[in-house]
Amino acid sequence: MDKKIIEFWNKRGLHTKKYNGNEFYTATEIPFYIYRRNRILKLLDDNLKGKKILDLGCANGINTVYLKKKDAEVVGVDISENLLELARKNAFRENLDIPFYKIDGENLPFEDKSFDIVLTMFVLQHDLDVKSLNRLYKEISRVLDDNGKMINFERISIPSTKGPTWVIREPGEYIKLSEKNDFKLVDHSILSSRFWDDMMFPYYILKKRLALSDNNKFEISYSKLAVILTKHFDKVWKNNKFGTGYYLFCKK
Ligand SMILES: C[S@@+](CC[C@H](N)C(=O)[O-])C[C@H]1O[C@@H](n2cnc3c(N)ncnc32)[C@H](O)[C@@H]1O
């Protein structure tokens, strides 16, 4: 793993602490992200009791804690020690015993077929290098049980590189790469956030120009309005091509 990428995520951990006084979850959990995360988590299987789940790229553990509360046997791994520190604190705060490890998903120190589910949420989109994405899929396939599932949630749209650590891929790209690595697509849908992007774009330009802090009052109010409108458009736009891609794979 490129050191620069690890540094980027470690800085994100520090940033989270700085802006989020109580260190609870993430500074960027503004209303839209909460809305989107809740929609995503609802898509997960409801019967998670006793399931062995790997939350790959768990960051501050927000999803890991959710899964543990559903009685899953969950393990969180991430490359950023700073974010893992937050994850451990968040689990401790909730009185939950969750193992969190500093591990690169491309080299998982787990035995073959040791998980029922591997989850990535907004992780693969940060892997710009297709070779390392292939290595990730290979490792996921190895640690998954024959009846296991891989669940990916990643932003998709017209392909573009959004900076050194973020790439937008078209939906077919994830399907093509995982099928190359012994996975078979079972379900796929797109949760729209296109309207949100359109509405927040001018705000983010303004924020940069005026060097506004994260989660300022205006951002929170504006994003609340954007959530109301996004919810509406999520209902009326049926053929979304942009947004958060949900992918459910089983092994071939
Ligand atoms: C945008 S965050 C998403 C965190 C979390 N899954 C969520 O839904 O909020 C992406 C995380 O993936 C981690 N990550 C990126 N590549 C990774 C890899 N190869 N192995 C493990 N973690 C990785 C980063 O350190 C970062 O914490």
C-alpha cells in the first residue's frame, strides 16, 4: 500500500477528531451522509445474528458497530491507525467488544473461507490502481466461505478521477473486475445522490473560497434542505445512472 494513501487516511482521522468535539463517528456525518448511510444499511440482510462479517475499510467503525448491534461476529480492518483509534473508542463507548486491526485488504491474515460476508462501503472507490483492486477482490474471495457474499457500496457515475485517492467508476467496472475474480453478481441497484451533488456543488465552491469550516451552521441547514429534496428525487427518478452503487456478489 502506497504510504501517501495511508497518510491521507490518517490525516482524515485527525481531521475528524478536530472538528468533531466528542470524537463520535465522523465530522462529515452531515444530514445527507446520515440519510444515505441509513438507506444503505437498510439494504443489508436483516438476519445477521452470528454471521462472520469482515468490515473492510471500517474507518471509525460506524458500520462495524451497527453490525455488532445486529449480533454479527464482526471484525473491522483498516489501513489508518488514527481512524482505528476512533473505531475502538466508538465501540468502547457503546460497550461493544469488536476486534479492530490495522490491515491492508490486499493482504488479509485470515484463513481461507473464514467469513460469511465481506462488506466494503466507500472503499474500492479509493483504490485508483486496478491491479491492487484485483488483489483486493482476490483476497476477499479467498477469505469468503463458498456460500459467502461480498457486498460493495461505492459511488458510481461517468468515470473520472477525483484526486489522488478517489476515483469514480462506471457501474459495469466493478462487476467486470469482480467477475474476473470468481464472483457472480446477485443483485445490483443504484441509490441516487445525483441531486444532492448538484445542489451541494455551488456550496462546496463557496466553502473553499471563503475557507469555511466543516459542519458550520449554514452547511448543516443547507444540507438539511438538500436531503428533503434528494428524498423526493430518489422517489421520482427511477432510472438512476449516478449515485451509490449497491452490489451483492456470491462466489461462482
Ligand atoms: C471513505 S472511508 C469509508 C469508511 C467506512 N467504510 C464508511 O462507510 O464510512 C474509506 C476507508 O477505507 C480504508 N481503506 C482504503 N483502502 C484500504 C485497503 N486496501 N485496506 C484496508 N482499508 C482501506 C481507508 O483507510 C478509509 O478508512
